[in-house]
Amino acid sequence: MLDMGFTALGAITVMVFLIVQVLKATSLDNKWLPVICGVLGGVLGVAARLTMPQFPADDWFDTVAIGIVSGLAATGSHQIYKQTRNK
């Protein structure tokens, strides 16, 4: 049987990316976006663990860390896209 717990990681990344795209349309200074990505990822990681029995973390520290890394992946993937598009 396929373990669907790891799909939460990609889902967190996509959700954070979309939320940050909305925030970029505001007057918020872009220097805060990576911090916001990490915090949103951590919060969404906790929400995912509470709602998904197969979430890939056994304790709350790992849950928050996985969420933060998944959230920061949204910033990293956007920067990779931007840098390759500009060259």
C-alpha cells in the first residue's frame, strides 16, 4: 500500500508558495518573505500532523522542522525558477 504521508510535504510547499504570492501583491517588504515562508510551513506542518494519521513525523519537533523546511522550499524553488529564467 502506498504511504501518502509524504504528499503533505509537497502540499505544504505549494500552499506556502501560493500564500506568499498573494502577500507579494501587498506593500509588505520582500525581505520578510523567507521568514513568513518558514513560519507558515511550521504552522501547516502542525496542522497536517493533527489531520493526517500518516504524517511522516513521530514527535512535535520533527513536525515543526519538516513544516519549516517544506515552507522554505517554496522560497528556494521560486528563486531557482527566477534565476534560471533570467539567464
